[in-house]
Amino acid sequence: MFTMIKIIKTGLVIFSFLSFVSCSEEVIEPLEKDNVYNLSFPSYFPEMAFDTSENPITKNGVELGRKLFYEGRLSRNNTISCGFCHIQENAFTHHGHTVSHGVDDRIGIRNAPPIQNMAFLKRYMWDGVIHNLNEQPIIPISNEDEMDSSMPEVISKLNSDSKYKKLFKAAYGDENVTGERVLKALSQFMVTMISANSKYDRFKQGKENFSSEEAQGMDLFQQKCASCHSGALFTDESFRNTGMYYNTQFKDAGRYRVTLDQNDWMKFRVPSLRNVEYTAPYMHDGRFYTLEAVLNFYSDNVENSPNLDPILKQNGHIGIAMNTQEKQFIIAFLKTLSDKNFISNPKFAE
């Protein structure tokens, strides 16, 4: 049922390091020559979109990326790391905060999306402005409301740290710290965040059964939700206007910010629903705190507009027709997408 991918990086002198003691105290040791990083995922997952020929995934590269992911020096005032907003126990999203919080307590405009199964996606960010995972980290690093830094500043800080020079040599063969290497190491680490061990996965593999409520919820989900939240990742990666009001505080019109096409007004990328139990609050601006509130919105509060998704305008009804019991069943099914091993796996932790 599982596909195994091995990526081998050759021609380099390879070094290794043991687990980190803290952000500033690492134990560096000579490494095994074998520099293969194995990625495993179910055969029913889509093909990897991540280009391993452009950025081979290696043990040393992943470990460097993990270190950088939790590195506060990527921000202007050394206080905000990627891991500050993407917390593992919440499927790498910012639990409790409606939108991202950055340096000097600045407030962003969007909810931090979970980081999972990124290797299989083709678009990133709520508006899809990024097409290559190797380029994605530059957005939070340079955004003034998030990390408010720049690659030259980040490179200068890392170059002054002899420990980082050793880590870059282990990953790339020499101590040269470059912006490209920083970004590629971060993306290598993110690629390893594969969530594929939920109850749903075990059910699909014939290892576990659903309760009656979960089974009914799956049937209802297929009828009412799967047009957008389709496939093994539970997203078709499309951009859709789902009838949410325009938030005048954040002035975020979604895909329109990228294309300036009025047809894209308030269209946002359909998020994956894997681990959705752990990723509250919901929507691009975190406006809903519970799954019940999300389903209540779709059943009763969808706003009509010229470019509202046609799926939400069927049979003379605006939204998705659901009664209270049906919502309970759907939520029971959504909770089968929770991967407890993914959020507790120590290989991701700082």
C-alpha cells in the first residue's frame, strides 16, 4: 500500500550530527556516508509535485532545514521562527490565533495554514501566489507583519555562527551560506511532513472499521463536500468564492490580490482537511473557532455574489443543505482524518 522514494545525493563529503540539545547547543559528530532520506506514503496519494531533481532530499539537508525552521534569527529581531506560527501539536498551524502574529506583536491578515503533505501540492499560500515550495519561505521571512527580515540579513547572521557553517557543509559539501541553500533546506524539511496514518487511512487500507456515525458521515461528506475537498489530500487545490463576507479589517480579497481579476474576488485556495480537528480556527482569516461553526456557515450564512461558486447555488438554495444530525455525522468523519502520530512524532520537534 505504500510507495517508497529514495533520494541519493552523491559526490559530497558527508558529515552528520546528533540530535539538538537546544537552539544554541548542538552536538556535531561525523556522519555516516549514507545520505539517503526515505519518504513513504500510501499508493493512493497523488504523485509528488516536489521536484527532487532540483532539490534532492538528503538526511543532512532535512536536518539543516529542521534547525532553520526553529531558528528565530530568520526574523529581524531574532524572536520569530517558522515554528512560532506552525506548531506541531496543531498540525503545524498557529492554534488559537485567528491570523499570524509577527515581530513586535504585529498582526498579519491571514490564518497560518497547516504544513502537511506539501510535497504533493502545486500551489501554496491562500492565494496560490507561490508555485514552488523552494520559494515559499521567502514570503514569511520578508513580510513586515511576520518576520520582517531579508535574505541578506539572514545570511549575515548564519555566516557568523560556526555551528551553522558545519551544518551547511554537511548538507552541501562546503560552508557557503546562501539564500538558495537556506530556502531549499527549509523546503526539504517541509517535504518530510507527510501525514498519512489517520483512522481514515487505516480504514482505506482495510486495517480498521468505521463506526456507524463515521460511515454515515463519509457518505454525507461525499455528497456535500467532496466536490472541492477531493482526493487523498482532501483538496482539489482550486480557488473558490465560498460566500464569506469581505473582512474590512484585513482587506484581503484572496486570489484577486494576485491576478487583479474581478472574477477572482474573494476566491481562496481550497485547504486540505487532513488533521482539521487540530487546526482551529478555520478559514483564511480564522473567523470560525469550531467545525460546527464552519458547517453552520455553509448551511445558513453563505453570502450570494456574482462569482459565488456555482456548487453553492444549486436547486435554488444558497449554501449546502444540512440538518443538525447530518452535521454531526460529517464532523465524526472529519475526525477520522486526524493523524495522532503526525502531531506527536519527535522527528519533527525542535
